[in-house]
Amino acid sequence: MSALWAGVRRSLLMKLRYPDFWFAYLAWPVIFPAAYLLTAGALAQGGHGFAGYRADIVSGTLMWMWVNVTCWSVGGALRQEQTGGTLESNWSSPAARWALLTGPALTDIGLSLAGMVLGALECTLLFGVRWAAPWPVAAAVAVASVPWVLGVGLVLAAMVFWAKDVSVMVNLVRGLFMVACGITCPLAVLPGWLQRVGGALPMTYALDAMRGGPWGTDLVRLLGFDVGLAALGALLFAGVEASVRRRGALGTY
Amino acid sequence: MAVVAAAFGRDRRIFFRYRLQILRIVLDPLVWFAPLYFLGRAFGGGPFRDYTSFALLGVAVTSYIGTVMWGIGFSLKQDMDTGVLEANWLSPASPSLQLLGRVVWSLVLGTAESLLSLGLAGVVYGLQGQWQALPRALAYIGPMLVALYGFGLGFAGLVLVVRQANTITDAGQFILSTLSGQSMPVGDLPRGLAALAMALPTTYGLDALRTLVLGGAPLLPLPVEQRLLAIMAAALAAAGAAVFWAVERHVRRAGTLALH
């Protein structure tokens, strides 16, 4: 537990050390949805239906940002340690490796989730967004999404060990969520084959619940993804990490 | 010349060493264009004659913003993290020339990315236009790129000062792309943002390209846009270089080059 806490503390210290911390968590979650809102406004030209559509865009873009930040922070932190030359020494210490990884990961997931909640509040005030889902449902979706988001992060961390690169892996994973989950439009707008791909991704159900879909069914599906992705992430990471250690490749990048 | 070539060769070698990067370059345009494409479809194309082509040209031109910010500014941060920045800059080779080599590589990579995004996304999503007008558009794109890379030098200076580049690079790229009219006409932006947009070289470069290839009325008469772009190119190249040199002198004197 002390290693986990040390990981959380180190991650927080490093984040607060840089001046862009506040911008990342206060301004960026408004700027990103705002760009798509402006584009949708230009396309709608004041037409009917745009007012109700705002919440769809904000929920989609914020949820995607959360996954994106987690992908970068979990995989990116490992990559940074690889290139900074501290990975091998830290991971050769007696501290539990799962704690070294999940400490910073949970810090990032928590901070970015808080940033997204703040972003949703800011968008509500600035753009008059009217949410389809009541706030307890939105909160339940957020809580139920933590394990699968962490699972995605762990899968990426495993890929960083394997491929010795983070940007490509993050782009592939976040790209899949961006294209197939309908972050800026209802799923029905996507072609049939892409809807089927979206149906295999947890973010689709999180967005469906946030957009006024059958939240009970969506939450049950999210819990299924939680178990599956968290287990897959943990297993994959443990396997790849063991293999990298055996080959003595922990310090190479 | 040898320093520029060496820096260019180093960045090229690093890029091809991680071969999966090529996959990223192929997929990126398809992925980043998807939300705009589906947004356009959700509104039936809105008032645009051909929103897909309009937005695709926007993505292709503004991809240079990302190339400049990630390729120049963020790469300095990577040098800081790996601990080679100070060693490289203490060598007799001028840091400015090392950066110039990086700029040239970034320009080559950016052009490849931009053409690929037009070609690949054009095939997947459908792109139309009067492509015989493309050579004329180079008279606008050329000075736009000089201005953009001038800005990139100044941005590299900023990275040396704040020593963290992830969010400012990511958000900066997105804000500049949006303000340049990547996915909507600049006239549809709120008035304050439209005024900011009119101060960006990418707004005019993109507007001229769209006017020549897709037709329609430009924001300003094209000869005026060309003159503005030439002025911006000279001003931003000079300002960017001045900022970079000033910051470089400052961090050397303060002894903070190795800190990150």
C-alpha cells in the first residue's frame, strides 16, 4: 500500500510542478467540445434540433477525452520512464510493480475524471447544455467506467513494453473509440459495420446512458466490460512484463 | 550545412527506427476526420455544397500546425527527457542549425502527411475539386508555411521555458486549427474568435486553397491575402527566431538547459 501511495504522491508532485497543469484540467475540457459545438452550429445554421444535440456532442467529446488522457498517461508514463532511464531501476526495486503502475494510473484517471466533470459543468454554464440523463445516472456511468478505462490503460502499458513506442498505440486505441463510438453524432449516423464495431466497445454504452438511453441495460453491459477489460489488461501486462524481464529488455527503448 | 544535414538525418533515422509510426501517419487522417465527417452527415451537410471536401482540405492544411508544434516544440521536450539536449547544445554545432535540420525534416514529414491525408481520406470519404488550380495555391501555401515555422521556432522557445509540452502542444494545435477554419467558415466563429482567426496565416492559406480548388468567395480578395501572407511570413520568421535565440541565451546563462 505504501508503494501505491508513493506512486500517487510522485505523480501528483510531477503534475503540479508544471504550469500547464491548471490549463489541462480547467480549460482544455471546455475548448475541445467547444470546437465541435461551433462546427455543429455552422452546419445547423440555427436549425431545429441543435439545442438538444449539444449534450450529445459534449458527452461524447468529454468521455473520449477521458479515455484519451488515460491512454496517454498510463502508457505515456511508462514510456517516459523508459526514455528517462528510470524504469529498470524503479522496477528492479522490492516495491510491488502493480503498485508502481496503478498508483500514477489511478491519479491520472481520478484527476482527469474530475477535469471532465468540471468541463461538463463549464459547458452547461457557457453553452446552455441540457443533459438527457439525470446526474445520478451520469455519476453511476462515470464510476462504472473507471475499471474499463483502467483496463484499456493497462493494455496500452503492455503494448508500450512490447513495441517500445507509445504514440502509435495510443493513436490506434483512441482512434478506434473516436471513429466507432459516435462521439459527435448518434450511433445511427454511422454505417452498419461501424455500428457493430461500436457495439463491441464500452464507451458506446456509456454514451448511450448519458444520452438518455436505457441506462439500466447500459450499466450492466459496462460492468461486464469492467470485468473483462480489467482482467485482460492485468493479464496482458503481467505476461508482457515477465517476458521483457526474462529477455533483459526492461531498460531498452 | 553539415549540421543541418546531420540533424535531418538523425530525425529521419529515429522516425524510421519506430516503423509503427508509419502506421500512425496512414491512420491519423482517417481517424481525426471521422468525427467531422459524421457530424456533417448528421446535419445532412448543412448549408455547404460539399462539406466533406471543405473539411478535408481544412484537415490537410492544418495538419502542418501539428507537425510544427509536435515536430519542433515537443521534440525538444523529448531531448530534455532523454537527457541529450544539453550535450547536443554544448557541442560546437550551433543549436539554431540543429533546429533548422529538425525543421526541414518536419517540413518533409508534414508535406507527406498532408498529401497522404488528402489522398487516403479523399478516397475513403470522397474528395472533389479543381485540382489543376493546385500549383497556383502554392503561392499562398509557401508563405503560410514560412510563417508557421517561424511560429514553431518561438514555440520551441516556450517549451524550453515551461519544460512541459504535452497539453500546450495538444491544445495549441487544436485551437489554432479550429480558429483557422479547419471545419467551419471563419465567418461562423463568434466575433471575438473571428478577429483572432484573421490574425493567423493558416486562415488565409487555407481560405485561398479552398477558393482556388473548391470555388466560392474568399474572405478577402486573393491578392490582398497573398500580400498579408508575405508580411506574416517575414514578421513571424523574424519574431520566432528572435524569441528562440533570446530563450536559448537565457537558459544557457541560467544553467537550466538540462532541467526537465
